Amino acid sequence: MATLRVPDVVPTPAQDSERLRKAFQGWGTDEEGVIWVLGHRNANQRRKIRETYQQLYNESLIDRLHSELSGDFRNAVILWTMDPHERDAKLANEALKKKKKSLHHLQVIVEIACASSPHHLMAVRQAYSSFFDCSLEEDITSNVPLPLRKLLLGLVSSYRYDRELVDANAADSEAAVLHDAIKKKQLVQDSVVWILSTRNTFQLKATFECYKQKYGNPIDQDIKNCGTTDLESILIMVICCVDTPEKHFAEVIRKSVYGLGTDEDSLTRAIVTRAEIDMMKIRGQYFNMYKTSLDNAVIDDTSGDYKSFLVTLLGGKL
């Protein structure tokens, strides 16, 4: 389901480091050389390149990329070169420390908590504490107002069971709990937060399906009917990231390229974080929803080395 293309015969980390070193030397940077190496290596391979580059040249590859590249291209390449859990910790911190936070910024927290594995979420929390000298939970508490704070804390603090296990009776009873809370517009009562933050993905999908069968509407539609505040929007996002993450990220990409201007930060985040996970499914979902190619949308709305790099991660060629 990934779109990342790794060659059948991969050069050694030393050879890749040497290629990158040459790309940085001389008059100007060889951006194509940087894309050729880093744009075709998976997370483990990129980690080994970083480690080898440090050993060979006694400098950080991330720091060198920062000094050699610029703009949105630099941001995308650096995020891609980082370990995924360190990258998400950085993205979460940036979102939480925005002076004027909005739902748009907080969605990265939902993505990390609900569209990633529990092992990845745990690694992000550990990296966050290491990088920023406080926990992710502390920064959510300090920077997010109630009632969103209560929901986000529940989501990032849990550790979901990560195997396919479904209890049909629990799905039925918890669908009723969710329906009652939605009917009373008590959307962040303890039972709702507990269900959404602790149940495994397969169990929640069964609960959402049971809800639809019992009460006639998809659960996200009933939540939408409760109001249009950030709370309803975040809850709908939680359900989408759990149930159909490819739909969520297709929507993120669509919003980033549609209309006047491009939201490069959102576009970069969606492609960089999902290229090794489910970008193939996102591409299919994008076409089904918008009747146009995701790849073409990216090509039409970006330019230069930034465009070349994103298209490379999408598995395409210009």
C-alpha cells in the first residue's frame, strides 16, 4: 500500500553518504542527487545513512540538509529523513506551540493517536519527552482548552490492543453508549472518551457499523448534527482516522491544493507521513472522492524541487 519505490539493489549506507556528500560540494547543491538517494530509501535505510554520514564526515546529515536546501523542499526532505516517531514528535510540538492554534493545527495530534499503530504512538511520546523536556500530555494540558483537552489527552495517553479482536456484544452495548451521549450532546463524557481512546481499531470499526445498523445514520453524521464547534469536528476526525484513514488524508491533501494558494505544510505532512504506510489507498480514495488524480493535483499545484520530491514519494515520474 506504500508508494515509496526502493530499488532492487540498494547501495550501501557508505555509498549513499558519499553520493550525498558530493551533492553538497561544488557550486550549488545537486538537488536531484539528494532526491535520488533519500527519495528512494525506507525508514531503516535512511536511519543507517544518517548514522553513517555522521561517522564518515563528523557532521549531522539533518544539519547539512538544513544549510544546503531551502523553502518547502528543505522542510519536506528533512521531515522525510527523520525517524518517523521523531518526525511526528516534532510536528506535534509545532502544532501545540502555535500562538494561534486552530482545529487545522490540532489534527496532527489526532492523526498520530488514531491513524498510527500503538507502538508508533508510544515511540512518539518517548521522543517528545526526550526532545522537549516535557511530556506530550503536559503540553496538551498547557496549550489546549477544555473540552478538546480531555479528548486529546485520552487519545494520546492510551495504548490500544493492536491485533484483530472484536467482541460483538461490546460493540452493541458501546454503540448504545455513544448514541445516548450524542443524543444528550454530552460528547466528551468519560465513557465516550474511554471507548474512543482504548478500544482497538477493529473493535471500534465494529462499533461504528453496529451504530449505523441500529440507529440508521453513520455516527459521524449524528455528531455533525450536534453542532459545528471544534469539538464536533475533532470527534468526526477521530472516527475517520480510526475507520478510514485514507479518507482523512485524501481530504487533507484536497484542502491543501484546492482553491487559492497551497497549504504546503499540510500537503507535505500528508505525503511524507503516509508514503510508507497507505498512500496507494489514499490515491485510490482521492480519485473516488474527487474524480481526479492525486498525483496530477500535486503536480499542478507545486513546482521545482519540491514538486519533484513529492512526486518521487508518490512513486511517480515527471
